[in-house]
Amino acid sequence: MLLQNKKILINKASNTFSPLYIATERGFADIVQLLLEYKNSDSKRMVDVNKPANDGTTPLYVAVAQGFTKIVQLLLEYQDSDNKRMVDINRIRPDGASPLYIACKENRYQIVALLLQQPGILVNASLQGGSTPLIIASLKGFVPIVRLLLAHPDIDINHAVSNGITALYSACVNNHIAVIEALLSVKDAQGNYKVDVNKSFLGETPLYSAIDDNRVEIVKLLLRVPGIDLNKKPKMSYSPLCLAIYKGYVEISKLLFFHGASDCQILDIASEGLNFTLVDFFAPYYKKDSKLKFAHTALKPYVAIEPYIQNKQSITTKFLDAYELFRMEHNPNDLHNLIFPINKKDGVYQFALYPGNSQLAYNLIVEELLKLFQKDRIKWLLFSLVDTKADKQFAMQLLATLDLDKQVQDEKAVRVLQKAGKGYMQRKNIS
């Protein structure tokens, strides 16, 4: 009834919102259609479809954000007397968000399809920070929308935000494998990948991110791309191969190694990460002295371990693995210097003599060292090392093995037994 009045002010706003904006925001498609069809006495269309609210959003923007597909379609079809589209499909909010960006962000597939069909659509229009429709869709894992965007001839697959984040990086960080596959499927006429797999976020490439999170399938996908930089890394960080080895990611470490990744002291890093599976794998590819260097490094973390370490069984197992490798490869003098250095606080025996590690100490001091050194030397070491941390059973075992139980009149031997027994009773609460 009101629209029959040809003099009505159809664009007049109330509280900053035009009638069209209000009808659009509330999803009243029939009212939107009536408003769009309104003509003045000269048969001219009078509705301003681009009149914004105070926040800069237009009817099209709010229809997209709300997911009102029918209203979006009505607005896109609104034409002037020359059959030109009247709605501004690229009009942005103050932060740079366009209708297409919001449609992608909110996973509005049908609306994205409608917008991409429009001539003049700015498919790469970005926020002030640089994020584009493709980047936000990739980050959120909206595969169908990503595919729609990639099919557009103007799409910039390698656009990056101000800090370097790309669509591929976003997909890798969020483990969206299907999105990664879609991005990698785009090739030029010569069959070359269009996506730049080496673009980085503060030096961190998509590959580096996938390695850091142990994303094996993503690493496999990226390694298919010719020209991928296997050694690119952030400043002051491990190389990709070193990172994988240090974190103990066996499958990724092997993949990188066989693809030619380098820039890594492999055995040293493996020993720091205490990953003996990787050591066993890599050792045959290196010279003997490198393997020995690993063994020495692998033993080092245990020389200053404090007695409050909880998981002694696991630690002991790993230590014995490293020790066995060292013992088989090294000569007696090197073994002696490692286990009994000048500074006794740094010696492996310190760890071995902690309560709960008696068997390890017995293996080190008795079973191995008796084969290498004179008994008098071992006796001197025993007198120097056994204290209240050693238990009675261990002390007796050592003394018996060295035939020192027959020399109990020896002042030092008596002291050893007394200390061992006292420590044993204290731990067992024996008065």
C-alpha cells in the first residue's frame, strides 16, 4: 500500500538503517523484492541498494553474512534501465572485508558461487592485514569453497598476509589435507605447480610446520613438488631434518633424508633427542668415528642426572643402549675416561650409584671394567665412590666380586660396608 505512493522517500533511514537494509537483515525476501521493484512516477528505480549502515556494511554484505541466499540473488539481479548491475559487489567494510570474504569465512557455498559468477568480482580482495577469501577458506578447511576459488581465472594462489602466511601454510598448520591436495592440484599449461611451497611465515615454510607437528601425510604431499627447499628454516632454529630427528619423528626423518635433506649433524641430533631407532637407522650411512661421536654424546646427558628423576627404568634402558654402542666401538682408554673423568661429579658412575640403579652400576663397574683395568684400580674407585646412596646388597656384591670381603680389616673396606649398611637401613626405616 505504501509503495503505491510514488513520492515516498524509499531510502530514508531510521536509526541509520534504510528500509532495504532492515528487510535484508531480517531475511524478509518478499519485502526486499517489493522494495527493489519500486519505481517513481518517471518509472525509474529508486532504491539505493548500496546505502550502508553506520558501520559501513551494505544490504548485500548483511545478506551474505546472514546466509540469505535468495536475497543475495535478488540484489545481484537488480539492474538499472541500461541493464547494468546496480549493487556494488566489492564494497568493503572499514576493515577491508568484502562480501566474498565473508561468504568464504562463513562457509556460504551457494553465495560464493553466485558472487564468483559476477563480472568484476575482486577474488583476491584482502583485509587490511592481507588475508584473502582463499586464505580464510583454506585456514578453515572449507574444501568445496577452496575449489570454487581456485577455478576462478584471477585467483592469486600465493597471496600472503603481511607476516607471510599463505593459503598453503594455513592449510598445513591446521592439518587440512584435502585443501592442501586442492592447492597442489593447480598447475600451469606446462604442468608446473602454481603454488609456491617455499613461501614462509617468519621463515617457517609449510614443510617446516608439517614436520614440527609430525604431519606425515602432509610432508609426503609437499615432497612431491619439484623445487621444494628441504633445508629452509626460521632463524636460530633447527633445519627441517634436524627438527624431525630431534623430535624423534622416525618416518619423517627417513623421508627427508632420502629426498636429500642435509644441513644437519644427524647422529649428534639423534643422540640429543635420545632416539636410538634413528641412530640405528642413520649410523650405517656415516663413518665409524661419527658413530663413536654419537655414542659419547648419547652418554653425556646421564653424567649429571639428579637422584630425583622419576622414570629411572626408562632412563636406564636408554643409557644401556648408548653404553653398549660405545663399549663395542671404543677402545678401553676412551671408555675409562668417559666413565671416570677427573671431575667425579661428571662421571657416569654418579648416575649408576643412585638408589634403584644398582644393576646398571654393577654392569658398568664389575662386568665391564674388570675386563679392562687392574683390580687395584677398581678397588680404589670403589672406596672413592660408594657412599650412603649405595645400598647394602650392591656394596656386598661388588666387594665379593673383587675378593675384598676377605680384607674387611682394611680400614677403607670397613668404611664402605658401614656406609652401605647405614644407607640401606635408613631407606628401609630399620632402626
